[in-house]
Amino acid sequence: MVRVVCVDATNSMALVVDKIYFAFPVNELKTAAYVSNFNRESAHFGCFQMKRFQVLEGSFEQLRWF
């Protein structure tokens, strides 16, 4: 889990610029993430490219892949 802030909400009705979200990586490349308002992956409301966000807290590199 990583805390992120949205910097690009272009063509998205789900994202709000400057709003803080929780992001959960989709794959090992860390180019996309499930995004949630809550610290729970199962509560995500969409999958978005990470270039839409700036990481505030945490790091995908710290996460373990199973």
C-alpha cells in the first residue's frame, strides 16, 4: 500500500486532483495500481496508471510479491 495524491484526473470522473488516495500495485512493473479511498485493496474503485499520481508515503519497492 502506498499513499498517493492525484495530479492528473484527465478523462476520469472517479479521480479528483489534489485528493489523497491509497494505491495497491497491479503488477511487478509498478506502472498501474488499484486505487481506493480506504486502506483496503478490496475497496478499490478502479485501476489507473501511476503517472496520474505522486507518491506521498510508502514505496512500491518495499512491497513483497508472492
